Amino acid sequence: EALTMYMAKNKLDRKMVNATQGVEALHQLASSYFIDRDGTMRKLHEIQISSNAIK
């Protein structure tokens, strides 16, 4: 089982202090996928809807 995310750094939430923090948060979320798949997918879907940064 694998999880692949394609993200557009320029579309990440502009309210974040910087894009690096946003990317780190997404990396942590991706890591949690293997522990809590359903919860992680819900969070990723919310980010995808709100920012259109993840495909």
C-alpha cells in the first residue's frame, strides 16, 4: 500500500508562516496515513477542497 500526493506549493494556504511549514505538516499527515487511514484521508480531502493544493 502506498500514498502519493502531488501538491502545488504556490497554492498552499497563504496564511501559513511559510510554505515549508505547510509542506512539513503535509508530510506529517502523510506519515499518519498508515496509522489512521480514514482520519488522514478526511483531513487531506479538507485541505484539497479548501486550498486546491493537493491532487
